[in-house]
Amino acid sequence: MTRSKNGLRLAAAVVGISALALTACTGPAATPGASGSTSGGGAASAPITVGTTDKVTSLDPAASYDNGSFMVMNQIYPFLLNSKPGSAEPENDIVESAEFTTPTEYTVKLKAGLKWANGHDLDSKDVKNTFDRQVKIADPNGPSSLLGNLKSVAAPDATTVVFTLKKGNDQTFPQVLTSPVGPIVDDEIFPADKVVADDVIIKGKAFAGQYTIESYAKNSLVALKAYDGYQGLLGAPANTSANIKYYADSNNLKLDIQQGGIDVAWRSLSPTDVADLAKDKKVKVDKGPGGELRYMVFNFDIMPFGAKSDDADAAKSLAVRQAVANLIDRQAIATKVYKDTYTPVYSFVPQGFTGAIEPLKELYGQDGGPSQEKAKAALEAAGVSTPVNLKLQYNPDHYGPSSGDEYAAVKGQLEAGGLFKVDLQSTEWVTYQKSRVTDYPAYQLGWFPDYSDADNYLSPFFAKDNFLGNKYDNPEVDNLINEQRVETDRAKRTALIEEIQTKVAGDLSTIPLLQGAQVAVSGADVKGVETTLDASFKFRMGAISK
């Protein structure tokens, strides 16, 4: 936890991650070295290659809020606060100090002499522009919703930045600075009012993290080179260079890690593939704390009886969501589709995080299982004729190869008693990410947390103008979210987090389904992977060597 001069603390977040998440393989911890040295001391290793089925939406932090894009950003951009591999605790990255100087002012002092890879000075103007443009652009696919408590940013001199917050004693703000809204960008490359194309960023060499990008074939191959100008917390990487190789499906990803074509397979192999690879002595499987959620989202405008539909009716719309919640059989999906590598979740905050309760188990279904009777009763009470026609969208390439089986199971569960007729469709991620806000009445999403605090499962989902963009707006919930952010008493904050979950369970703008762990498969000679599968949920290529 981070403590400032006035005694503010971040609330403890991960107190007991699920049993699955605690079965991680163990090994020697890699210790980041000081700037100019290699991690763990000694010579840096040969180049390493990480394979993934994730996709990059944009290299501009203002325009993307997805795991694939953030994975690259973590390697190339600096942060004010960061965390070492093996830890989720915010520490100074490119700053000498960071602290609350008043309850509503958070002041950081940058290290002197910082430079971008293009030779530009990295100073307070860059930091101010970074956060100002997030708020100004407010891209629907960006992370600006994380800055809901930010009032203004000032840069009184070249190394000083003062963040003024709307409400004081914000227990989450240091964590926010480590999140997808936190990568610092070069103000001479990134304008204040528009998103920058990837090729402009590459050409401008706007990098100052552990690595620079040497070559870039979007969603094919990214070649990274250690940046000797990085002066941050992580030190020099344990390898001289690194590659990220992208795969259209998990079959080739599995084949390449088996045959030694890549060093690490990171997101996403199927549960069957992981179980199979665990028996292969040429590779090793590592697991880390599981903050991942898989869930359904409803668009309050265009779902059945939504606000902009021809037969708009708020009570009927709620009844449809309640019926869905009553029919879902999470355990069946976890066991039959995911071989119990995921666990059922009945909470909006995953189990293991402070404040997590299970209101969905209490309100819907029968003891965690489905209930046709409750679903039918909810629809009848609202006067909804059956079967209800529901358009449901899922993504086959971003959330793993089993998404098709997962949503085929959901479709079967909803249709089994004749209450629903589901039109199930899929779209590839690049289109999906853009269309979900406007075109999909109900759809799949997954969540990989930005920081280890229950708030990160509440603010982006349920605050006014939330990241989901699904038109959910409950002023009482919004007020409670703002209140818990600034509550310094741990017990009172926990109670607020619990109250929020109970209220949103009544509204059902989302329905969480499953909770999962982080999983990576690496060659037997590869070191450091286990240290980066931590509760910060950041994948650090600089920690890996062979």
C-alpha cells in the first residue's frame, strides 16, 4: 500500500484470491535492476518472443481500453507510478515523489533530465497534456472514465505536476495512475484534442518506457528494443530485445509454444490446451492471481423494451434481464466449457477482493443454479409475452477460443424452457470493440482489472457515463461510488462497496458469469514469467529471460 505524508492509504485489495489463482508455479523471483543494469544483475538475455491471440486496438492510450493494447503500452510508455513484477503496490516510476499535499491535491515531482527516445524533453507539460487530453477526447473506447474524480491538472514548473481532485482523500487515485489511463505521452506527438494513429506514434519514436518499438506490423509482429534512456522503477529489462507475435487462433499458438517457435504463450489458450500442455515436459504452465471476469452486458436503449425501442417499457426491460439472470447456469459453463479453469461468480466484484459479496446468488436462480419458475414469474409479472426475442453477440478472437462454446451454452440455457429465442452472432474484435456501444442489445465482455481494488469493478461499469456506454444511470449508485472512493475508514468503505453491489444486482445492467486466473505457458529454459503474473495484472516483458 502507498502512504502519503497525511497518512492516506490505499485500501487493501487482494486478501485471498481464489484457490485456482493460488496454484501458481513457483520459482526464483526476478528483481528489477537499477537503470542502466539488467534485471537481476548480469548480462541481458537473448531476445524473447511472446505469442498472443489478443489484438491491439490503438497505441494511443486515449483510444483503447483493452488488454491487447495495454500489454504493448506497458512496455513502451512511462508511468508516474508503477509496480514491480510480483507486486501490485504503486511505487514511484519516473517521479522522485508522489503524495497528497492536501486532501484534494496530489503532487508529483518528476525526475530531472528525462528524455523521450526521439530526444524531446519529458517534462510536466507532457504529463499535463496526457491527462487533459484523456478528459477532452473522452473516446468511447478509451479509459477516461477512470478520471471521474479529476478536476484539473497544473504544471507550475518543468518537474512539478499538481492534480486537483473533485473530492478529497481519494483512496484509488495512486492506483489510477498505474492503470490504462496512466501511460505518459509526448505532447509534441500527441495533440490535445484528437487521437493519434499508430504509424504517427511509431514514426515519432514517442517512447520512454523499458522498450522502444523498432518495427511494427499491427496485430502481426511487434519488435521491441531495450531503451537505455528509461530511468524508472523497473530498471533495464532482463533481455536486450523482445517480440510480440500475434495469432489468429489458439491452435497455432499452442503448436508454436510446443515446438519452441516462441518463448511464452500469453492469452489465450483453451482450457483443453492448457491441460494438455501441463503434461509436456518441454514447457511449464504458470498461473497468477485471478481478477478476470467474464460477463454479459445489456444496452438499456436497444435491448428488448429498451428506452429507444418501439415498445419501450422500463419494467418489462428489467423483467427480461431478471429472467436471463434466473436462467443462467454458471457451474455448467465452468465445468463443461472451461474444465473448471474458471469458477462461477455471483458478484460484480470477484471473490478475494475486499468487499466482494454474492448478491446474484441470493436474488436470482436457485442456490446458484437456474430457476425456470423464477424466470417465468418475472416475465409474467411484467406482462412480457414469450418467447422473448434476444439478439446476443459474442467475440471469438479476443476472449479465447472457447467463447463460442460458452455463448452456445448461454443460448441453450435461455431457450430450454421456451422463454427466449436467441439470435446468437459473433464479430471479430476490431469491429466488435467499436460496434458494441451502438449496435448490440446484449453482448459478451471480459474484464482484466486496471488496478487491484474493488472500485475498478464498480466505477468503469456503473458510474454515470461509464466505459460500457450502455446507458445505465442510477444517481444513487453514482453517489455511492463517489463516496466509497474517498472513505478513509476501511470498515465503512467495505460496507459501501457491498451496498453498491446489492443495488446494481437489482438493476442488472451486467450479469457476471465466471471468474478466472492468469495463465501463461513458457519454454522450460525461460525465466521470470511467474513474477509478472501478479495482482497488478500487468504483463512485464522486461522480467523475462532465457
